[in-house]
Amino acid sequence: MAKGAKPRVKVPKTAAAGDVVTIKTLISHKMESGQRKDKEGNLVPRSIINRFTCEFNGKSVIDVTLEPAISTNPYVEFDAKVDEAGDFKFTWYDDDGSVYDTTKSIAIG
């Protein structure tokens, strides 16, 4: 994983079939807009997480485009309906081409 970007995700361990669960995500990332100048007056290159996606068992749950005005360490919270046990796959896409992902499982119980 490049330059300290670190994803964190909170998914319930279990849910009843048909439940709607709340999912919380955060990725540690500096998020440079490309508009700030360094000490020498040069523009600091843009480096943001520009897209976030989540899939559940291979099906899209959320697909978000993030713009330069997004804050440092972007936090995304959303709800998802869970009809079966499976895996949530979370993916963050960086301007520099880096891709960060993590997977969390949920059981039906």
C-alpha cells in the first residue's frame, strides 16, 4: 500500500436475511487538491482518492466519484440490504493509479 493510505471498514459480523445494515468506511489519505503551494511556491501535485466502490458477492452496492474538495481521510457511511451471507469488497482508487482494497464478511444468523 502506497504512502500511508490505509482503509478501515466496519461491517456487522452477522445479520438476519433481509436486514439493512450500516457500513462505515474510512481511508487514511492526505488528499492533495493540486491547488496548494509548497515552500518554494510550486504547486503540490494533485493526489486524491477519486473513486470508492463496494460490491457484495460480486454485485455493486455503491460507486462514488470523489472530487478534489473531499476532506482528508474520507469517511463514507451507507446502508446495504443483506439477503445472504457473503463478502463485501471495498475499493478506493487514487489519482496516482494506486488501488486500495479490503474485504469483510458477514454471516446470516
